[in-house]
Amino acid sequence: MQLSDLLTDIFRRHHERPALRTAGRAWTYAELDRLTNALAGRIDRECAPGRRVLVVGEHSAEAVIWALAAMRSGAVHTPMSPGLPVDRFEDSVRVAQAGLVVCLDRESLVRADKAGVPALYSGDVGWPTEVTERRPSGSPVAYSIFTSGSTGVPKLVDVGHGGLLNLCRSLRRLLDITPGEQVLQFASLSFDASISEILGTLYAGATLVVPVRDQASWLGSVSRHLAEHGCDLAMLSPSVYARLDDAARRRIRKIEFCGEALGKAEFDRAIQHSRVFNAYGPTEATVCFSLAELTSFTPAIGTPIDGFRALVHDPETGDHSTSGTGELVIVGEGVALGYVGGRAEEQRVFRTLDGERAYYTGDRVTLHDGTLSYLGRIDEQVKRLGHRVNLAHVESHLSARLDREVALVRLGEEVVLVTTADGATEEALMARVRSWLPAWEAPDRIAFVDTLPLATSGKLDKNALRERIAAGSGGASANDPELRQVLDVVTTVLGHQIDPNTSIFDAGGSSLAMIQIQVKLSQIYGEQAVEAAFAALDYDFVVVDFLRHLHGADVVRRESPAETVFRQVETELAALRAELPLLRRETRRATQAPDQAGRTVLLTGVSGFIGGHVLDQLLPTGRPVLVVSTTGSDRVLAEHRARFGHDAADYDLVRVIGYGDLERWVDQREGPALDGVAHCGYQVNHLLPLDSQMAGSVRNTVLVVRAAAAFGARSFAFLSAASAGEHFEPLSAAALGAVADPYSRSKLICEGYVNALADVGCAVDCYRAGLVYGHQDGDRSYLKDDWFTGLIALARRLRAMPRLEGYVPVCDVRELSRTLLAAIDGRSSGSAVVVHRTYELAELLHHAGLSPTDVLPPAEWFELARGSGQAHLPLLAAMQSALGGRGWRTPQREVDHDILGTLFGTPQEAPRAGARA
Amino acid sequence: MRYSLRQDIAVEPVIAGWYGWSYLLPPQTLARFVRNRFTSIIDSYLSDPQVHATAVRQRKMHGGPWVHAYEHYDRIASWYQAAAPQRERLGELFDAIRQVEEEILPRYHGECLDPVYQELPSALAGRLEVFYGRDNRTADYRFIEPLMYASEYYDETWQQVRFGPVTRDAREFALTTPMLEYTPDQLLVDVPLNSPLLDLIFRGGLTEAELADVTARFGLTDQRAELFASYFEPAPQPTGTATGDVLEYVGHACVFARHDGTTFLVDPVLSYGGYPGGAEHRFTFADLPERIDYLLITHNHQDHMLFETLIRIRHRVGTVLIPKSSNASLVDPGLGGILRRLGFSHVVEVDDLDTLDCGSAQVVALPFLGEHGDLRIRSKTGWLIRFGERSVLFAADSTNIAPTMYAKVAEVIGRVDTVFIGMESIGAAASWIYGPLYGTPLDRRTDQSRRLNGSNFQQAKDIVDALDPDEVYVYAMGLEPWLGVVMAIDYDENHPAIVDSDLLVKHVRDKGRTADRLQLRRTLRR
């Protein structure tokens, strides 16, 4: 079965089940079907059938979707790591004879241009919806995977279709994958483990989960994701597993180890929390050749999965047999078609045995009763003191005995044991190691490193390790003799080198080590000076900080999260400020009919509650409106019409585009002339982390700001939030730090970007609105996720109200819309907090039909609510987050009508006490 | 003429050469501490005494692994050499435990555990029970503790006491320095800690013949006998015994109460007398009544279960009430077994919400959460004592990590009038006490996340709000200088424990009730 047919079949079979999920987004199988089909159509338009399409991206749901699209297309899916050096990128494109490169980031797009190959940027394509009739590709190659050739030139493995269905079936059966299970997508797409993650999951009808990259490293993000959400199944290399936090490891229900030989230490750790599987398979055998569940540690790698047989080959006699020890030869349909690139002699690993394709793995195994045990690489066998020594075996043994990761690395004739330092000296460790091993297995020396590096594949990167050890010093940047001197002292005490910016406690040091360091440094710098510096360090020794203190300087404080964000924002803001005048000057604006010239309004958020009302008030003015929406589809207008009961003709002057279209217009410096902008489109979610807000609504806001500059807008009204603060101050880390929730922080950041428009002569108003109500019948659905009305409704059901601090600030949506439109009509009132009326506890009680005796402390109320089973938990969390602050401090009554009373349908006059201030 | 021990002579318990406390008595925990903590202290000291001298000088380093008597290099070196056979014997036990924990048990993942008994190392064979933990897959074990005490690894000849004068309130941290004779007025005597000879000495009023007999039985002659004699003075005239009801805070977590003639002492830690310059009006051993009918222990930390005080008051004590501990694990050795080996004959173990009639009063054991590094430790309880109409709760260091617990407890026990609560809101990392017992050390971040914290303001406030008492007293903060012997806290006005307890006192006072942070001594009711 062809890969594309296999996928089509999968999508049809599971239909409405959730297929793919990442933070805040999910796709059903049906949705993925439509989407990947449309994208595959797009690939087919740009790339000849049978040619390779390189997909450059990883660690995002978007990249997974493009990978699926490439698999369904007529081209050959060839994933490539985005992290390659420039030269390697060009080599790879050349070796692959790529017909098209799909880039998930702009940097790769630039590289692809340089390499002279046609390229698509995923952001430009967006999510097309048109369904195209598609033809089967007919290529014998299902996908190609880059692997490192021995010459350093990239080499491709062409994998055929023959082993795919067996792979899917075996994974489902042996790993016991069931519909609805959550499977982690960890592997880089350029590594073929991703193929088994993706296909294994989808075939079984389970859900593939891509963590959000919200930490500096992907591994850190995954670790955090797992600690928080857990997963049913993860496919990881032992090296990656060793690097997860314990809290993350505990929440993996089933772990399939792959990519590297599994050592006892990792097995012991994993079996405490998870069902443990060990998989073995080279890229050359369609990802997975054998798989076994382990309940106790053995080097067993199971029996071949369907469609494969195993033979052992004795290189000395040339015999093949079905039992014994020797090089593993894989025979079957799933053996890859061959290499592309690389040296000719490398092709010799692919042969034909009895008319079937066979692959000579280079792995030493024992085959007994059909079960395989892994012994190591043939080339990891060394002869020492007359004995044949298997380094992989010794490595696994040592890592179990020492209970930490070790690597045995060959440097010429020398065998070096590389490990992370734990405070023991080289001599002490060597003594232990020698007591366990015969002389011919013992390493010649020990080298300590801070971390054992991983390659993109998630395997231990022995080449990098070899280079690092060969270079000797572990790469300390210590040209400064004084730094060198202090580092030497630390090295003497700890028995290994540390990073000058790392606390010795984090490097495995103890308070004993610290005082030893202090005594030694006192001999150099004098007792008093050193003691004073140590006191100033608060007895947490970091080499660089120590030197600063020794010279009387203050230690640089670690940045707070608000400071980090602010620093990013400042950088971006500087770039934006530089760009806006250029946009305004260089953009060509379309000429318009004389009567409409200079009257167009750009409006966002029309499908939202407030934006809809703004459009409702805008339509009768007869001004042309450019609606920018996330979908970019005219459906927005159909829905608006149904909501407000307008005629189709009322929308004659309204045009809808997507954010992607807007970005293209801005980037191409060509678009319609604008008069004003009302920016109401924003994802209201108090729980979303700031990073997601930054990547979503904030990024959209920056785009709208750029559009305003490019298309000559004279005014810009931004709908901000009262929770961003009562006072308008310049954006600073302190101002950001003062705002509690990420949603309000993101609004404050957006205000900073919006205000940059003042530089190009655009009048800017930011309106910080309170809770906005005034819902009419067609608006009721917007109340579904509203935390405050949800809270009142819940209070009514529970017959209990939490004690709210201060007042609840409320706006009327029509008043607010008028204010926004007045601003773009040139009748600006200046940036302001917009609160039409505040409500105090007594009034809320009235609206909920409760009395003062029904009031509970918030903590108790939330406990009650959680226990009641009546509350929607995410909404409850939003309430808790929103009530976290101090509440609104001043009462207000700018409008006379009872906004909440109308909404709740309660009698007009609530008991009031001093609300009229 | 009759003789009594001078009020300023401390008699410090010594086990295997170290200051005696709960985890050094059971052989299995002693073996862990000797190998995992004491050996590295002495090795580092012997290789570079200057490191220890430097560390001891710095306040921030207090409580760390330092030999305070760093100037006595030769004495420590020769003691350490002489103690090698003892370390070797304990080493067998240590290795056996390691073998069970790291080699034998990890091989089992749910299958039958019977074979384990056949392969137990001889040091532990017949002295362990093995079983699966909660997940039914991870094998665990417990010691049959009486058999451990009966083994060759529990040796009363390793026990000693050290006599010596106390000259001021502040005591030096004692847990990390070998207990040797460092000054001419110190005397180290080989004697089991449960010896009736010690009761004879502490009871006082010895005749000359009795004193001579004790001296001889301690094997003291010549100059050493003279030194020993100098620790005694003519017995003071017995003073009239007070009989009135009283509730008196006497330092740290220690509270004395008398109600209708029955006497109670909670978490005994007392100070010495008879030297100039001590805090005025402090409560010393001399202030104790002849008889303590009920001694109550809240938990097995050295500042609540101080051997030095316990052996000195042993002859006065009727019944000891303690929390029941059924784990018999490394981290949670039985408190009852420890107290019995310490010479207390009448020990009663109680469990959550057990109620006992104790003379004129009623005692209820209350659940105690937290402050034990999330280890599986059951030996901890709060005590509620009902003195007639009034009830007093000793919450010790219980942390209100489960805010609803005290509300539920309140429903069961009814009104509480007075609450004593510990608020050492930022305690030491759990490894400070338990580190030597861990199989594999925790990484620093995890260790630091599991501190031995008492309640912070919010937690204490929730307790107080749930119980709604008239009086709230913050105690057990280690504020008294004599606690320095087992604690190392460096307080200033910005210390979180001080800030938190100030807030609590204010909160309670704002409600129109009585509250204070106690220090040294306070008579709360007569």
C-alpha cells in the first residue's frame, strides 16, 4: 500500500477522533484530512511528481501537518533539520535533488533562495481549505531520510512503501496503542523516529501531542509538558529519557526506548513508573525492526516484527544462519531501497538474499530461538590485551554500576570514559571502575564534562564528545589569568572543571567543597577579602560572581521573567520604530473612488463580541471597511448578518481578508489607503501563558500596527484591558511586573507597540475597558467562556458568593463601540480607562438572588465550587486567576442603566450603598 | 552529708563517639550516619583541619559538617583510629542494607518475594520483612526492630556520657564534633544511657557511700575520681512542693502544666542553672517538680526529643505518651523502641484522634502533617490536652499544607481555647536530618523543595481561623540560646519565620484575641 493511500485510509477511518493537539489547538482526523490534502495539492502544484520535497521544520504541530502533507503529495517526503550549517544545507538540497523546499521559518527560506531551489514559506500559505482532486504519485520511494555518510557528505536513505503497513500494525499491537491515547511527538522530523511516532499514533486512532516550545530548550519544554500533562506513550532514546526531570518521567505511562542500546540504569529508572518497551531498528529497515516489552532488564530487543526475518552473518566464514552470534542481517520487504549520495561501497550493505532485499546492519547480535539480543556495533569491538572487548557492553555495565550516564569514546588507540562529574575525583572513580572490570575492559583514562551532548536524533553525540575531549580543556573561555587561577582552584577541589557561571552546588559541590575553595582562595587573596566576598555571595559560590565581589563590584542580579520579556519587547520595539517610517514612506497605496478616498477603516475582531458591535455601528456610516480576521473568510460577514439582522447590501463596502493576506500586503508594500484602524481582535484567555499570547495576539497586533503605518492610517484605536492597570505609564519591566496575569501583560505590551505609531503621525488611543456587557440575544454565545457571568451563575446555583475585593468594573458594549469609533473619526478623547459603572458585592448578591449571609471567603468558595461538580474547570481556573488581583478600587457610575441587571434580567433597583461617589 | 550534681554540670549523651540523639540509637540508622555523614566529616577534617576552622568561624556555615573542636587534631585522629573496629562492624550492617536496597529488592517488580529471604545478607537475615509498596511493583522492607536491637550491631558499650560544666546559656552545635575530653574539666564515662546509676546521680541526695560506689562503678580513680567528685555539691534542702494549677512555657516547644495535681511536660528541652550571666527567670532543671506524671513527645526531631534532657529527668517521669510509628523503616524508626532503650519503662503509643484519660485531664492525639520532607514518617502528632473546661493544643511544627484538615479536626474535637503553634516557616532542607538515610542523594533542587518547614503565615492563619481559639502562642522557633546544641538558625528581624509570626500575632490581636511569640519563659495561667 502506498504511503499516501495508507494515510487517506487512516483519516477516513478515524474521522471525528482527535488526531493532533498542541497548546490551545486541536485537529480531528477529518480536519487533518482536509488540511493535509489541500497542502499536498499545493506541494503538487510547485513540485514535479517523484521529486523530493524537503520539509524544514520541527517541534511544532504545523511542521507535523506539513510532513503529513508531503507524505500525501506526489513528491517524496524528505524531512530536513532546520539547524544545519549553511554549507550543509546546500549540500543536502543538492544530494536530494529537491524539487521544492517547504520552510517553517523565514531563515530557512533565505537559505533555500540562496541554494537556488524553489521554496514555500508555510506562513505565506496559511491553512488553505480548497479540496483538490489528487493523483497517486506512483514513486517507489515513500520517504527519504538524511543520515550521516562516512565522508561527512549527507547521504539519503530511500525507504519504500513495503514495510509501512507492517510497521503501523506492529506498533499498534505491541505497544498496545488504543484510540484516544495521548502519544508524545518528541523526535525531530528529520529523524525517522518521527515517522513511527506519527504513523503509529494515527494508525491506531490515538492523538499525537506536540508540546509547546516554552523553554529555552526543546527538551526542557517537553520535560515541563510531561510533568504537567503526562502522556500515554513516549518513544525516546535512553539519553533523552535520562535528561527528563523526574516529575516528567513519572507521568509517562508507556515508554518505548529506541535509537540507542538501553542500559540497565535507564531501565531500572523507567520500570518504576512505566511499562517499558525496547525497540530496535535502523533507518534502513523502515524505522523499527523488532520490539519487546521488558519486565526485567535484558539486552533483548525482541523478535522481528511482521514482514521481517533475521539472520546472523559470520564475517569470517561468510555463513548466514538462523541462530548464533554475528552481524545481524535484516531480510524483508521493509528493507530500504538504497542510499542516495555517499560512497559506492556503502551500497554494499544492501544485497539480495534468496530473492529478498537484505540489509547488513553492522550490529552484533545473538539470535536464539528467534529472539535477538543486542551486543553492540561491530566497529565498537576493539581488541585489547588479546581480548575482544565490546565497548557498548562495557558502557552499559558501567552506567548501571555508577547509576549515571557514561560514554566510552575511542581516541586513536586510547579508550576514554566520559561522564558528568559528581564530585568524585578522577582517581577515585578510576579506582572503582578498575575494581569492577578486567584490565582489558578498563578505560585508559577518565574525562569529565558538564553535560553529555546529544545529536539531533536524540542519541548521544559521540563525535562531538570526541572533539571536545580531544580539544582537552572542556572549552573554558579562560584567557583571563585571574579567572584561570580561580577555576584551577575549583577544579582542584571538585576534581573536575566547571563553568565559571555555574554555582558549585549545581555542579555537584557541597558546603565542604565550598569551604575548601575558600581556604585555598584565602591563601591567594587574603583571608578577609575572601571571607567578605563569600559573605556577599551569600555562600553560593559562582566563580564569575566571586571575582566581581573580590573587586568590589555588585553581582548582577538574575533577571526576573518580567525583565526578560521587557528586554525582548524593547528589542522588537526598536526594530518596529525603525521600520514604521520606511513602511509609511515606501508603500504604494491604491487609489480609490473620489467619494471614498481616505475613508476606509481597518477593523479586527468582527467575529468577537465587541468587534461585532463596532462593525454594526460602522455599517450605517457608509464608510468602506477592511475586515481582517483569523480565518479570512466571508463567513465572518454571514455570521455578523445573522447576529445583527442586516441586509446583504449593507456589506457592499466591506471586504474580508486574513492576517496572512495583510502580512503579504505589508511585506509587498502595496495595499489600500486607510483612514483609521480599530483593533479589537484579541484572544481573551486569562490562562494562556505569556509566550503563547506573544506568538498569537501580540504578533497580530504588531502586524496591524505595521499595516496602519504602511497604508497611511491617521488614527488607531486599540481595545486594551482595565486589568492592565489604572495609570498610563511608559512600558517598563516594573510596569509589566505589576500586572498579574499574562493576558493583561500582553495587552500592556501591545499598547507599547501601538504607541510607536505616534512617530509616524498617527493618533493613537488605547482604551482599557472593564468587563464588557450589553449582550443582546444574538450575543449570548459569547457569555459561554466569560468568567464573571459564569461566576455569578455558579454562585446562584451554589447559593454562595465568593467575597470579592473592591468593585467590579463594567462597560456597556454600545458605549464602548461609540468611543472607539469616535477615536477613528478624529474625535479622540485620548487613551483612557473605560469603566461605565462599577458594581459592589451587595449589588452582585442582589443579581444572584443571594443575601449577605451567603458570602464565603474565596478559598472556601472555590473549594465548594470544585466539589460541586457543577463548574467547568477551565472557567473556574480563569475566575481564580482573574480574582487574584486586588480588585477595582474606585466606584464609578457614568451610565445610569443597570448593565448587569439587564443582562441577568433581575429587577432594576438593586440595594445600593454609596455607589455614587 | 548528702550530695547532688551541681546545677551547671551538663551530662551529655554519647553514642559511638557522637552527641547522642534519636537516629544514633537504632543500629541501622547509626550505621548510615557513621558511614554517610561522620566518616566524611572526619576524613575531610583529618586531611585539612584548616577548612573546618574557617567554616566554624562563619555564622552562615553553622549546622554544617564541621568539627568545632578543630584545634584537637591529634586527639581526634587517635580516637578515630581506635574506633576503627566499631566502624568496621557497623560497616557490615551498612553494606547489608545497601545490598538489600540496591541489589536485591530492585530485581523484583511484582513477582513473589519469598526468594528474598533466602538471599538476605547475614547481617539482616531474620531481621527484615519484605513486601511491596503502594504500586504493588516496588519492593520495600521493614526492620523487625527488637531483633535489630538484639543483634551484635547494637552495643551498649558504645554508649557514654560526658560530664562537664556549662558556663553560659548559648551552647555550641554538637551534632558534628566527636564527643571527646577536650578540656581538663570534662570527663567521659563509659556507661549505658539507660543505666540506673545515672538516675541515682540525677535524683541527687547521694550519701558518701553511694557516691563512692558510683565513682568506683564508673571505673574512676585518682585524678579522674577527684574531678568527678568536684561535679557534686552538698544537696540543697528540699523546697516545698507547689500544687497550684499552672500552664508555663519553658522554652522552644517545651511547656509544663499542672492541673488538679497531675503534671504534664511537652517536648522537654531544659536549660541549666548555677552559672553567672544566664537569662533571668529562665526555667531550669531545678524548677521541675519531683514528679512528672505525663511526658508528651510530638515528633522525633532532636529539638523535641532531646536525649540530654530526657535522661536527666527520667527518674521523675511516670508515663511517656508518643505518636505510634508502625513503619520501622530507615527514616522512621520506632519511637517507643528508642525510648525504652533509653530507660523509660512506661511508654504509651497513640494514633490519630485516640483519647486517653491522664489523671485529671484528657489527652487527644491530633494528626500532624508536614515538616518531614515528604518522607513516609508516622511518628508525629499534635497534642490536645483538656484541662477541665479548657483545652490546649500543642501543634508543634505541624504545617497546614492541607487547609481543610484542621477544619475537619475541629468538627471532631470541638472548641480549642489555646493554641501553641510552631512557625519555623523556612526550615532546613530535608537532607540536613535525613540525608544519610537516603539510598541515593536527591539533587539539590529537589532537596531544597522539600524543606522541614513549619507553618507560614497563611497556613498558621488558616489553622487559627479554623479553630478560633482565644489565645494563640507561636513557639518552637529555636529562639532560646541553649537550643544551639542541636539547631543552627540565624534569626534577624527579616527572617521569614519572624515576619510570618509577627503577621500571625497581629492577625489574632486584630480579632480581639490574645497572641504572642514566646521566648525563654512565660507563665500563661495560674
